[in-house]
Amino acid sequence: MAVVLNGKKIAAEITQEIKQEVAKLDRPPKLAVLLVGEDQASQRYVDYKRGACREVGIGFQVVRLPAGVNAIKVKEELCRLNQQVDVDGLILQLPLPVLAGEDSPTPILRFTRLISSHKDVDGLNQISTALLSSEIFLPATAQAVMRLIRETKVSLEGKKAVVVGRSQMVGKPVAQLLLLENATVTVCHSKTKDLAAETKQADILVAAAGVPGLISDRHVKEGAVVIDVGFNWIKNKITGDVCFQEVKDKASWITPVPGGVGPLTVAYLLKNVLQTAK
Ligand code: NAP
């Protein structure tokens, strides 16, 4: 039976430290979020971020644009916020809706590259440039995943790690950080032919597909460390990508949803904002 990793508890410790650090600054740091459209989950994420900022004394500004705007308007707004001197950290809330005049979702780097590297607290631009040499704004979720793995005290060197998901925000940076720790890393995605055959090899399995219950016990090797990044809303209830009840009997360590990666992601985002304000 797996040990359940308590992300909430670790997040509370980190948040406490941030609060003390913020109190020492000459002025409170400020995080700005650009939110485009009416996506319910995005609005909830923004509310979480607002609450978390408030808790540690970080200022928060949300700018909303309606779903029907075009890419030029989004870019203008990002540039305006980017130039606003009292904004320390700037986030474009993802996913973006399909914008006016476009047939499909616009590649996010077209927008996020407009954010100065010292305000890019989501660390999205670092990936295409020098993600791991800067070490300043690693994407918060990737930091959260690595923190939870560290908590297990399982050494990654030479271990087989499988990441399900290859997004710019989660899958890719997690895979890179695992590589840095000398794990042998496989990245799976929606075109992977036999997902279970890949995931069953994993000593460390990170599920970040956004597909509720994608990972069942048949996907998991006995004794694996299973980190569930998935955060999916089903009928007003949050669920992960991992079938917790069946996988917990097979894994050695597992994260719950909610209460695993989520709270730590918020804590690391706050840490990034504090860092940029400093
Ligand atoms: P995303 O941009 O939609 O990427 C999902 C990835 O999963 C894609 O690479 C996709 O493959 C892959 N995928 C989708 N279905 C799959 C399947 N059946 N088998 C294998 N791979 C599959 O999502 P994201 O932003 O990375 O987020 C992933 C999940 O993490 C979501 O539930 C999100 O809400 C959650 N999340 C949680 C936190 C947190 O703090 N807990 C933070 C960020 C995100 P393709 O590339 O081929 O499309």
C-alpha cells in the first residue's frame, strides 16, 4: 500500500516562508494575470492564485478579455502589462480560447515570448531557451513534481521515469528536470501506441495528460512512485489522471488529487513572484 504524499502540508511550509520574506520587502510584490474568455476551470485557477497571493501579502491584478478578441488585442494587453512597472510577475492564463480570425489554438509561445524573462513567473519561455541554466523561473508545476519526488527520498539516478504528457507548461519541463537528475526518461503523448507498455516500465510515473482516470493499476509497476498532475473537473468535483483507489495498492508512493501537486504548484508560483520582486 502506497504512502500518500501530502502536498498541502509541504505547500503550507513553503507559503509560511514566503509570507515572512514578503514582509521584509520595501513594497509588496505584484502578480498580474491576463485571462481571456470564460473557461470555468481557468477562472477557478485565477481565483486560487488570487487567494494564495492574498494569504502571503502579494498584490494581484487580473485583466479580463472577452472570448471573441483577436490575437492582436491579446498581444497588446500582454505588452501593456509587461511594461507596467508595478507588475513583478505576469501570467497569461492557459488554455487560450480559439481567437477571432484563427481556425485553431494559437501556439502559446507567440504570446508568452512577449513577457520579459524577469516577469515570466510561469517559466514558459525558459523551455525554448535556457530552461535549466537559468534556474530562476522553472514552471511551478514542474518544481512541485520534483519536490514531491524528493520527498520520497528515492534516488532518480539510473531510474526509469515515464512522463505522460508533453505540454510546454508541464510535461516537457518535468521530463527535462528528471533528465537533469539522471533518470532515463520516456515522454508519452496522445499518439503513443501502447501507453500501458510504456508506463509499466516506470519506477517514477508522472501523469500529466488531463484525462481523468487514464492511469489504472494495469499501467503501473509494483512499487512505482506515482505523481498525478491531472486536475480535472467532473460535475463540480476535482479528479486526477490516476485511478487513486486501485493504483495506491500497487505504488510505493502516490499523490492525491486534490492535495498533491496542486497546492505545491501555487506555492512555487508565489516563490517565483517573490524571486522576481527581489
Ligand atoms: P495539455 O496542454 O492539454 O497537455 C496534455 C498532454 O497530454 C498532451 O501532451 C497530450 O498529448 C497528452 N495526452 C492527452 N491525452 C492523452 C492520452 N490519452 N494518452 C497519453 N497522452 C495524452 O495539458 P497540461 O497543461 O499539460 O495539463 C495536464 C493536466 O495537468 C491537466 O489536467 C491540467 O489541469 C493539470 N495541471 C495541473 C496543475 C496542478 O497544479 N495540479 C498545473 C498545471 C496543469 P498531445 O501532445 O499528443 O496532444
